Amino acid sequence: MHVGPTNSGKTYNALKRLEAAKTGIYCSPLRLLAHEIYSRMNNNNRPCELITGEDRRTSPFDFNSPDYPTNNMNEKQLPIISSTIEMANLSKFFEVAVIDEIQMMQDPQRGWAWTTALLGINAAEVHLCGEETTVPLVKKLLEFTGDEIQVIKYERLNKLIVSDKSVSKDYTDIKKGDCIICFSRKEIFNVAAKIEKKTKFKCAVIYGSLPPENRSLQADLFNDPNSDYKVLVASDAIGMGLNLRINRVIFQNVAKFDGTKENNLTISQIKQIGGRAGRYSLTNDEGEVTAFNRDHLSVIAKSMPTTPEPIKKAGIFFDKNVIERFSYQFPENRISEVITAFSDCAVYSNLFFMCNSSGISLVAEEISKYPLTVKQFLLLLNAPISYRNPVALNIALKFVDHISQGKECNISNCIDINANLSNTKAGLQYSEALHRSVLLYLWLSYHYPTIFCDIEAVNEYKLKLESAIQKGLLNHASFV
Ligand SMILES: Nc1ncnc2c1ncn2[C@@H]1O[C@H](COP(=O)(O)OP(=O)(O)OP(=O)(O)O)[C@@H](O)[C@H]1O
């Protein structure tokens, strides 16, 4: 286990070991990070394949070519795999597996994917990277599997300091390399517009519902020393995966609205977000963390040196095959009812918790209106369907309709791909919803290749959407 604070080289060292292995897999928390490792490995002459829900790519090397990469024994290297955690191959044997951000086992929605990989991956050496708070739980779980564990502790590569004074609320103290952390899309655009008005800097923006491709483009704008985008305004979506040239993190707030109420940020969240300042290899200066509000700053100052409580439980989720067998016993009930009953009745040890199935229940409710087989129904419950966004949900249901009828689905059957994509606030939101639909189409194409076979048009449209979203983001000053 490689444990330590953010920016301490945990993943870097685990990946060095993976690169040298004969066979191996990297399990990523994010699609974009899986892509980054895929590109980085192949650029380092280490053949690598990519497997995510939406994308599969072979290594760019030709095995029969004399230039095919070899190891120091002059043997041709088998490709390693870079995969998203949910897609991790649990049946193949690997010499080395790397599971990144292992503390995500405690995530209420996706935690099950880390627990399943930890307990199920078939490798001689498994490298877990993440927070030290996960060590006691991992040790307990490994008592059941009989694995040996070695814990390697890391220190931050760059110094990180907490400012002794807060930043002026009128934004006049904003400097190049600052990153302001806000907790809603609306607030991000408001703050970015004010900073652009009060200072000479332009702002790049990053938030959770932005497609990863656009997050990456915004990160490039901010990282490029020759661009005017010297300031970043972002949500906590920057906590994982992106390498950013941030010198100073400024918290706009230390509480986050969850849809019903405001929750104070946890110590672990404050450390993870604050730790993004002063990323080693991008900025060699020390990082700094501060806030606009003095009370917020004292919360941050208390949190940064504090060790968070160890995590106590790992997420689990039901197995599709079990639900399928269950559902045959209750032919009178809808599958959504079977799932709810299963979640309510499941008994498990206190080392685990059942991941939140409310999103799945909403999707189940919507798709139960279509004549699907049990297998189709259960597969769709795992699909990335955006049930909260009416535009994306409506398109998803058109896809479901095609599946239920076994009818070929061209993207233009479900989306007007020739319609203008505007760069207004509403236009940006609309393009973001369409992008989610396109990703769903690609996800479905791997499960129903004869129904969702319009791949070339979809990939072309995906690029068009990313370009429209980028234009919308550059126009953010007009949103407020
Ligand atoms: N020995 C090294 N030589 C060169 N660069 C390094 C070295 N160790 C780490 N880095 C670079 O420092 C940065 C942070 O490293 P890494 O991503 O491994 O940190 P981490 O501890 O996994 O942090 P996080 O949890 O925030 O991802 C990366 O850009 C990485 O490439």
C-alpha cells in the first residue's frame, strides 16, 4: 500500500513498478485518468491497452514489426491494461495490479467498485494508492483473503503552507496561479465573472458536470504559461486526476450543499482539495491554502495538520446475477421491487455498507415502462444514465426503446445532430446533457453492437459538442 498526502508520489511509484511488470493492470478512478496513463505508457514505449465503459483501444504498436518494444531481456512486452475501476478485469491473472485512490472504497455510490477490485483482482502483487486512513480497514479485509500487506508511507514532495491571513473579498488580491474553490456551477460562473472584471486575469473553469475532455482543455488553458487564463475557478472536481499548475488554493466556502442541506467539508476533503496547491513537477514552489473569510481560514488551519479518522466501512453492491436469480422467484413483482427488497433484507458484516441504490431505483422506474428482458433490464441499471437531467433522460429512454425493439439506432434518430449549438448559458447546459447522451450511446455500443452501430457519426458529434462546450465556457462572462 502506498499511502500519504496528495502530491507525494504514491501513484508515480506504483506505476514505475507496473511499467516494469510482464503483465499488469492500472485501475483508475476516472475515465480521463485511464486515458492519460494509456497515453503515458505507450509514449514511454510500454505497450498499453485501454478499457473504459465507453472506449476500448489496443496499443498503437504492431506486434509483428521489428520496432515492437522489448524489455531488457530482449523479449517482446505484452501490453498492460489501463482501465476504469468499474471495468477492471477480475478473471485474468496479472503480475502487478495498481488500484488508485483506494480511500474511494467509502464512496456512497461507487465504493463497491474499489471493494470488488481489492477483494477480487487476480494478481501476484496488488499496489493500492491512497490515504493512510484506509490502512486499518484494508488490513482487516485482507485477514479474510490471507494476503500479506506492506505499507509504504510518503511525504509531500512540495511544501504546503496555510496562510496566516485571509484574501480580500473584493478579489483585488487575486494572483496568477490562484485556484478559487466554489461548490456550485452558478457560483463558479459568478466568481469567474467578478474576477475578470476586477483584475487583468482571465479565468478557466472546471466543475463536475463538465465532460472530462473539456475539463482537460480548461486545465491546459490554465497550465499554459503563454495563455491569458492565469486563474482557475473550480469545484472540488479538481480533487482527483488533473495535474494543475496551482500555487494557491482559496476556499470560497467550507460547506457544501448536497441538494437538501449544507454539510461542512470533512477534514479529508479540505486536505485533498487544499493539497492541489504546489503540484510537484508542474510548479516547484511551495503551495499555499487560504480563504476569503477569516472563520473559514481558521477551520482550514485546524484541518490541514489533523489526521482524519480512519475509514470504517467499505461499499458493496448487489451482483446482477444474484438479482436475476432472485427475480425468477418473484415473477409477480417488478425488478425494481426485487432490488429494493434485496437491499432492505441483505445481511452483511459491519465492515461493509450497501452503496446507495436510489439512483438505480429511479432508472429502474423509468425503464420498467419498456418490454425488456431481465438481462437487458439489469444491464441498463449499470449504464451511465443521467436520471436527474430531463434532456439526457429523454434521449436515454429513446435508446432503451430501440433496445426493447431490437431496432438499429442511428444517433440522428434520437438527437437533431445538425441543430445549432449555442454558446449561451442555456446552450452550454444543453450541450453538456447531449454529451452525456453520446457517452451513453458509446457505452451501449459495447453491449449491443448491432443496435448502436453508428460509431463514426457519434464520435464526430462528440467532438462537435466538446468544441461547442469549450466555446460556451470561454463566453462565461456573459452568463451573469
Ligand atoms: N520521483 C519523481 N520524479 C519525477 N516526478 C515525480 C516523482 N514523483 C512524483 N512525481 C510527479 O509528481 C506529481 C505527483 O505525483 P503523484 O501523482 O504520484 O502523487 P500522489 O501522491 O499519487 O498524489 P494524488 O493522490 O494527489 O494523485 C506527478 O506529476 C508525478 O509525475
